[in-house]
Amino acid sequence: MPDLLDNIISSSEVLALLIPLVIIFIHRPKGPGIKFIKLYVIIAFVVNLAATILYLFHYQMPEWLQNNNILYNLHSVLRVVFFGLYIINVRTYRFLWFNKLVLAAFLLFCIYNFSQNESPFFL
């Protein structure tokens, strides 16, 4: 019983994404920029499912698949990018160029940070 509870708790980040996935597939929301939210939820589900599978079967995986930190780093970057694109496209802003500049600066910082300072494979 403790193993079952531990598996449910460790897969909760995947199970939590089933709620928005069901709403997206049943109600098919429409609106400006909603395509970014739909795409984010689908990609986040796949990335979190892969990270959870790597965690649950950690010892059965080859050594190069035993670390799922890159998936969490990828999910964090994708979350900011997709919600940034949603915010930019949801309505017109007075300083739209500034929002685009901030998003581009974030992406450049991530590329620089993970290529020069830190490895994306470790926290």
C-alpha cells in the first residue's frame, strides 16, 4: 500500500494535467491566443509523463536516462515561453515591443545560461 501511494504522489504532476486536457478536448475553448495554452498543456503532459516514467523506473533505465532534470528544465522554459506568447497575443498592449523584448531576453538568457554556466542535466 505505501508503494501505491508513493507512485500516485510521484505521478501527481501528470495527473493534474489531465484536468485541463479533458476540458480542452471536451469544450474546445476558443479565443485569442488560446492555441498557446492548448499546445502548452499537451506538451507539458508529455514532458511530465516522460519525467515521471524516468523517475518511477529509475533503476531499470540506462545510465544516460536516469536523470530527468533536463525534462524539468525544459518544462520550466516552455511554460514561460508559451504563457508569454499567450500574454502577447491575448490583447493589444501599449508597449507590445517591450513584452516581446522581455521574452526574447529570457530566451537568450536561458541559452547563454545552459550553454556557458550550467548544465541543463543538473539542478
